[in-house]
Amino acid sequence: MQSHGRTWSEWRQFFESRRKRPLPVPDGASASKDLPRSFAESLAIFQLGESGGGTIIEQARASQLPGIDADYAEAMALFVREENRHADILALCVRELGGELTEQNWTARLFVFSRRLIGLRLKVLVLLAAEVVGICYYHILASRLPEIAMKDWLTELVADEQSHLDFHCRFLNSQTDRRWKCWVFVFVWRITMFLAAVAVLIDHRGAIRDLQISKKAIWQRWTTYSRRAERLVAGTRSSVLAVG
Ligand SMILES: [Fe+2]
Ligand SMILES: [Fe+2]
């Protein structure tokens, strides 16, 4: 079965099966210390964004929305736990790079503010934008690294974020059962994704420059995954997709 088609019970079991994965062991590769300082600073910002997330679990548990159940809420709790594991892995990366963790950052604050401001559906939409950003950014960062353990860690994060994308799309698909809801989703989604992408390009410009990442390549990758998410949520129910 494709991951997008899983029932909530199957999603809960899926996250449960990954719950006990140990944290990776640092290899102290000396090559890590040669990487630009801006790389550690960039990962420290993502580390902040991957932390927290407890309120959405309570909201999922209390939600009366159609199409979800207790298994969804428990899958959400396990998903948040997985994101917190990402924060731990990114903290390891930052230390390996000789950098420092950060407690304050404007894009991380904006992300947290967006998650707190709004109901479960919009919160999940914001999380979905973060998954698309993470999938593309971690992948490109990993591709710039020499053969050190950190490359595998970031590649594992990309695989996790891809399953998170399917998890959130499955939820949003269950909430867009009418054509007009699909239109609203596509409209809000494209604006959110655009703003998230611009914010990352500005906030992480140092690492993007120092690691010689092409802005065009990263934008194209974001667009590809953004449209993929759109198709998983709205399918053919929105005629907007035909011209998008
Ligand atoms: Fe993550
Ligand atoms: Fe994620």
C-alpha cells in the first residue's frame, strides 16, 4: 500500500515501529570542522524549528473534525516525537561542526507563531510547508557534504520528512472533500509555501552562498515537492491544478 493511502491506525503503527530508533553516534570526522561556519548556523536554526510541537497533539486529541480519530491523534503524538528526534540529530550535527545551538531566530519564531495562531487544519498546512522545505534543504545540504556520518544523518531526515509529507497530505485530503475547499487549500498553500521558501532563502543565505547552492535549483526542488503535496491533497478535485 502507498504510504499516502494508509489508515490512521496504520499511520500510528508506522510511527510506532520507528519510535525506538537510537540517535546516531558522532564519528568526530575532522572534515566536519572544515565546513563553513554558516552551515552550522543554518542547521542550528532548523534545530530550533524541529523542537517543541506539544500543543498540536492536544489539539488533535480534542478535535471534532470529520475524517480523524484517536489513532490520528496518537500518530500525531508519535510524529512530534520524531521531529524532536530530528532536533536531537541536528544538535549533534551542530556540535560536530563546532557550532553553537541557538535559542532565538526570526524564521523559527514565525514558524511557531503560525502554528499557534490557527486551527488544526492550518497548523498542519504550515507543518506541511516545513516538510517541503526540510526535504529539499536537507537533501541539498547532504549532497554538498564529503563522505562523513553527517551525510547519512541528513539523508535519514529527508526520508523521514517524505513520510511526514504523506502523513499531513492524508489529513488535509480528508478535510478537502468539496471542490471549493480544494480551491481554498491551493490558494492558502501556494501563499504559505512561497513565503516559507522566501524566508529560508533570506535567513539561510550565508550557508547557501558558502556551500555554493544554486538558488534556482533549490527553488525548482521546492516547486516540485510543493506541487506533489498539492496533488496528494486536492487530486483532480481542483481545476486550479489543471492550470497550475
Ligand atoms: Fe523534521
Ligand atoms: Fe517532518
